[in-house]
Amino acid sequence: MPAPWLRRLLTLALAATGLLLALGTGLPLPFLFGPMLACLAAALMGAPLLGLGELSTAARTVLGVAVGASVTPELLRQLPAMAASLAIVPLYVVLIGAVGIPFFRKVCGFDLVTAFFAAMPGGAQDMVLFGKEAGADVRSLSLIHATRVAVIVSVAPALLTGVYGVSLDRPLGESAASLPISEMAIMAVAALVGWKLGERVGLFGAAILGPLILTLALSLLGVVHERPPREALQAAQFLIGIGIGVHYVGVTWRELRRTIGVSALFMVILAVLAGAVAEAVVLLGLAPPVEAFLAFAPGGQAEMTVLAIVAGAELGFVVLHHLARILIVLLGAPLLMRMLRPRR
């Protein structure tokens, strides 16, 4: 096995190649899809790729700052209008569990604990950690949740453009050259301090939520007026794409056929559920179609944030619903874990 630095160098080289190909072919979200597809394909072919560790985690802080900066007093005044759609989120999570747990039990033959954490649409890393503590099959959980994120990230742009007629060409933000250096410095400090303080107090998803909370306060106080520069958001996409792709390092053909194949089938079922719930939200007049679709798509918070920005959706609405979903799962999972563990 090559040295870690060589494996990371190979990963970066493949990701950069994927980015160039994506830019050359006009692929949507090239900074995300280019590295993701290149690393995913190389990983499945046995390349000894290696993730970038803390650097990949740091990339998520940029998205936390972007969301926090989007929360304005005007958005807060809209919160009462979101109450009805937010009330649907717990029912949505229960519906996913009611369909997903029997699916993984009967189709994959998973034990109850593994099936439970495989079905739950929470943060991928959190579900794997909770599942490990409860005695679940960690390898299967990792592949299932990595596949969930990869499929949603790949399919959602096609649905946005083909079904909703959205062009994913909205600018991510202003260029660094056009933003005041002082404001960019404040955002950088908010990203780092929010991340580390979040970790210190045990905040789930600290890399996103810590900077989000701190920047949100600065935005409401009138200290921050802009989102992070376009270049920072592109770098974040690049690193997140690498992170998704390298999840498949070491996957065997048996796992590819069984775990990943079945997981992709579950994603079809999940997509139907998400689409039905989003359509109900639209018909009830609780949200416009694009916002409803993005708010209830069971993808990763970071990836959905990027899609909301480039689709020109109401970022606060989308992220608030994802936070509600993840919070419900994270608070409910440990309680149910204690009930399931004795059966294990």
C-alpha cells in the first residue's frame, strides 16, 4: 500500500482530472460532480484513494457560513408561515422508517438494529456512529448512506432541470475580488471558531452548524452582509465531492451487487416517498415546488445547500427543513437504540 501522502496526491490528481472533464463537457455543478464521479469510479476499480481528513471537514464550514449569512430579519418574519410544513417533517421521518426498516430486514436480511440505522435519513456519519454503538453492521451502514447521498446528489439536478424547469446556473456568490477583505476575514473567523466551539460542546454536525449559528448571529446583528466568495464555495464543493467518492474505496464486487445495489433500489422507493410528500406540501400551498422538492429530498445537508444556492431557492427554508429532519432523527435514534440493543 503506498504511503498516505501518495494516496492523497493520487486522489487530488484524479479529482482535478474529473473537474476538468466536467468543465469541458458542461456537466452541471462541475466542482461537485467532477471530483465525485472521478473518485467514485477510481475507487470501484480498486485505486488506493485516501480522503483528505480535516480538510474535507473544514470545507463544510464554508456552507455553514453561507447558510448563516442567508438568515436575515426578513426570513425570521417568515418562520410562522413555515410552521405547517415543518410539522410534516416528523411524519415524513416516521413514514421513511415504516417503509425502510422492513425493506432492509426482508430484502437484505439485516438484523433489526442495522435495518433501523440503514433506513433513517439522518446525517450519514451520525447514523454510522450510532449504529456502531448499537452493534449494527458498520460496513453496510457506511455504504448504504454513502450511496444515499451519492444517488440524491446525482439525480436531484436532473429532476430540477427536467421536471421543475430550473436552470442550475445561478452564481454561487460574488468573487473574492469584489468583497471587502474585512468581511471575508470575519466570515473566516466565524467558520473556524464556530466549528471548534461546536465540537467542544458536542454539537452534532459541528462543522456546519457551529459556523451557521455564529454567522447567523452576525448576520442578524448587521455585521455580515454577504455569503462567502464564489471561490470558497467552489473549493467546498470540490472537497465534498472527493469525500463522497472515496467512501467506495475497498468495496468488493459482492458488496457492490448486494449492499449498494439494494441501497440504490431503496433510494427509488425513498424518491417516490419524498416526491409524494413534496407534492402534498405544494398542493397545500405551504411552499413553492422547487423549495418543497429540495426541503424534503433526503440528501446530505451540505449537498442540498449547494443545490439550493445554484437553483436560486429560498436557502433558509430548505436548510431549516433539513435541520428539522436531522434533529428529529438524531434525538430519536439514541432513544430507540436503547430499546433495540437488548434484542441484539
